Amino acid sequence: MDRTSYDSTWEEDEADDSVEQEWSTNDVKVRKITQASLIARRPQNGKPVKSRYEYPYMYSSAARDMKNYRHGYRHSDPSDRIDLKEMPNLSFYRNEISFKPNGYHIEDFLNKGKGDYNMLEHNHNYIQWLFPLQEPGVNPHAIPLHKKEIKEMKNDQIVMRNLLAAYKLMLGFYGLHLENEKTGEVCRAGNWEERYMNLNTHTHNNLRISRILKCLGDLGFERFQAPLVHFFLVETLCRGQLKKVKKSALDYFMFSVKDKRKRQDLVRFAWKHYEPKCEFVWGPVDLLRNDQVGLNRQKRVNCDRREEHGEENHKEDETRPPKIKKEIGQDDEQEHGNVNTSGCWTWKTLKTLSLRRKKGGNVRTKQNKPGNFEEKVTLQGKNRKSTGCFNCFQ
């Protein structure tokens, strides 16, 4: 089967990503499994090897569509069918022409659309102009983008300003608000209940959201993709809202994110919150399950460390007793023979010596200052290291 026919989120050599090709997990076992399977997928004798990670979604039409987009439509470049000298999308965003048919200039449209949600819902001519792509839409008057036009639009400040305003307009239409322009974080708007009801009853908006995500990735707002998708995953999988958006969020929104690492993190998030797990088809379940076990294990280790050591590990403890110097005489050393290879007395030996001192035994030291030796041993024992021994310092 051709490589363009399946999702490559977990492939090692996907050329459309600029991030490092590795798992963002601390679990060594998962890393080894991943590396071994990646080696098995490398081409042999010039022929692509079938991926070891097989899951139903990877052979779906949605996966083919989203991978084609992430790869820049290199297998179906629209530039061979349009005049590269014409840049109608650039002209529209510069407020030089109106969208067709029966449209407005962009500045007029942005002003009119702020309070006219009925127009935004029922007018189907503007969306291909407001968020152009490198693929044709249902509006025959809308011309697809080409590489040269994309470059010109990304370098034009007026275009970028108008595109940001168009994105905010559509977020408001869907009941969302852009909380941070730098990170792309979004949140619910004040009218979210009403707008969520509209999303659930007019499912063609799922196609619009997919178009918006693709356009953001093509025209320089790639940082907005992952936060918006994450928000929809939270609403659908965690809060039980937008039930008619859930399928599109998993099939299309999630795989529109160009950054591979962020896309993988979104799949992990979806796996963690999707129920029932046996019906999850959007990623390699075995790896996701192992990855979750590894992260949970690391979380338990961190919790155990915090409980064992407390908050004093994060700040200096001036009340900590001084560490004990190894000054016990040679006779005691020969008698007990409990000095480990690092030159430290074991807890058993120090406890024995402490009991001997209680009974009046003689513990010889070079400085002959046994005054608070028992107290030091007791306090030091509470903070002994996991190796079971004391470090001996001067």
C-alpha cells in the first residue's frame, strides 16, 4: 500500500515535521519498543516496509486527507491548474476585492459578522475565502492557494492582522474566546451554551473547523492549532459536551496539527480519556498503553519521594544535625566488620554502638568527644540514605 494512504504520526521519517523524532516519555521500555519497531519500518531494497504499528484509522480516508495536507499537497499540487500570477486570496485579505459570489470586502465582512450569527451560519460563500486552502472547496468562485501566494500573505502585516480578526470572529461564532494570542489558548465565551447547541445541530461546522485549522497551519498561525484541538478534546471527551463534534475532533482536528510531537501528545490525551478503550482506533494502542504505565509509574515515584523527604528537600534545612565522622577505633571495626566498600558505617553497626554506649561501653574516638554521639546517631538514622548507610564526614 502506498505510504500516502495511512497516517504517519508515529513514523520516524515524516518529512513535514521540524521537531525531533522521538517519544516525549521517560519510560525506557517504551523507547526501546519504539526504536525496535522503527528499524523494522525502514525501506528495504527501495521498497517501503509496512508499518508495524497498525490501527484502523491509519488506512481511513480521513488519514489520507490529513497527511496530504501536512505534506503540503505534494502529490496533488494545485499550482499546475491555476495561474501563479493571480493572487485573489491575497487581494481579498488586503481589502482590494470582495469575495464571490455576492460577497463583501473583508473589513466590511468582519464588522458585519460580529453580531450576525445567522448570516455566518447560513451563508456558505465566505468560508473558502476567509480561510483559503491549497485544495478546492464547494465554492467554484474561490481559488485555491498556491505556494507563492502563501509566502506573500505570510509576509504581509495587513493580511496577518485580518486573518487573526477572522479567527477571533469564528471562535466567537462557536462560543469560544482566544485567551492568549501568543500561545493560542482558548476558553469558553459567555454565550457558549447557545453556540454549543448550534454546533450540535449544524454539523457542517465541523468541516469549517477543519478548514480553519488547516488554514492556520498554512498561513503562519501554526501555534494556534494544538490549543484549539486540545480544547475540543477536553469538551468532548472530558466534559461530555459537543457530542456531534467528537468524531470530527478525533478523525480530523487532531491530525491537522503539523507539529508531530504536539500531535502525538494529543493522541495520548485522547487515549487517556476515551472510553471504552477497546474502541480506540486513532493510534497504536500497545504503545499508548505502555506509555501510560510508564508515566503513571514515574508519577508514583515522585509522590513517594515527596512523602519520604517532605518539603525540606526544596529548601535548606539549618536544623539538620552534623554528619558523623568515622572515628571509631580499630578494635570496634574489627569486632563488627560492618563497614561497606564506600567507607561508611552501616545503620546496624551504629545502632549497636549506640546501645553499647547506653550500657556504659567504651567507644574510642580520636578526638575523644562522645558527648552527643547517641543523639547524632538517632537523628541521623531518620534521614539515612536509601543505601542503608551513613556518609562519614569531618
